[in-house]
Amino acid sequence: MTMSTESFTPLPDHTQLPCEDGTFVKNFQEHPQSILLTDSIRPILDAKHPDGNYCIGQDSGIYWRITDPPQKGAAAPDWFYVPNVPPTLDGQPRRSYVLWQEIIPPQIVIEFVSGNGSEERDKTPWEGKFWIYETVIRPPYYAIYEVQKASVEVYGLTRGRYELIPANERGHFLIPELGVELGIWSGLYGNMDLPWLRWWDTQGNLLLYGHEQAEQQRQRAERLATRLRELGVDPEELAD
């Protein structure tokens, strides 16, 4: 008996799918916000993944179905983190995250609201962001951040549906798998004084970004130098 073979077209990978859709970033706050989230949580992720196998997407596409044009089959969260995947593929930077190629879903997806929030909460089947994240991409956590309202909502996937997670006593939302909390911090970042979305550890300590870490180290060095002078020791001589 002769078995017939049928030709098939392999599914496209990240190098064959568009990595942008030609739209503008909604406002000047979005890119600094993404960088702030990434910079401050990077030490936590490096410790969690000593092999370096994780990736962070910032306004990057997650392909979940094949469509024409291809961009209609992708969601582009403002920020997301995927555990246990290599940061590059075949020695190339990722152009997008392709679910049928990777299998592992993001651990958390974050959307920054620029309008009235209806787009981020849209549950329309096959079209709405909320429906796509809850039903197809299925990150365990989905956060909706509204800078205009100085607020964030965090949803957890429970029995196949997103349920709103209550804030803790600090007004933060625990992400136990990462050992961090997500919440709002009002202050100056760069040259913008705004309510920013930030990370804390589970003891309530703010996770610092690079400039804050350097400033903290400088202040500690100044306090130590002051204490040494009080004890009659010249810190400059110790440095020599």
C-alpha cells in the first residue's frame, strides 16, 4: 500500500513576520516608563535566571494566529516578561515573540492606557485586547496602568478567567512568582514628575534603577566619610 504525502507550508517564524505596524508611540511617557520597569527589575530576573534565559518585550509583537495582513494576528503589549526562553534566536535579536514557535506564554503583560481604558479592557472575541490575553496568550498576570488616574489594575488568571487582584496594605499588587510587588510611585524620573508604575520587593522596598542605585551608594560613602572624620580618621588617607 502506497501512502500519499502532502506538501505543507511551514509556519512563519520571528524573522518572517513584521516587527512593527507603522503606528506612533502614543505619548512621550511610554518609552521612559518601559525603561524604568526593565532597568529596576533586571537584577531580580538575572538572579532568577542565572543562565540568562528570559526575555523582556517593550512595545513588541506577540503573534498568536496567522492572518492577512500578519499584524492582525499579533498583540503588542507595552511591556511583558517571558521566563525560560533564550534572549536571542539563532544568534539574532528577537523581532517578535511567536507563540506557535515558542509555546511558553509571558508571565506578565502590562498595557499603558493612553485613551479612556476601553481598548485595554475590551473583551470582544477575537479582537479585544482583554479577550486575547485572557483566552489565547494567557499570561498569568495582566496589568492595566493609567498614568492619568495614577492607578494600576492587576488581573490574575484563575480557572481560565482573569480576576482582579486586591491590593495589599501598601497599595501594591503581589507577583509571587517573581517575588515583587507592582504599584504606583509618584516622583521625578528623567525630567518628568509623574505617577510612575514601579516594582517593590515583598518587604516594601522600592527596586531602584541605575541612577538611584548610584545616588544611594554616593550617600552611603558620604555618611561613612563623615563618620570616619568624627573618629579622627581622614578618609582620603584610607583611599590612598
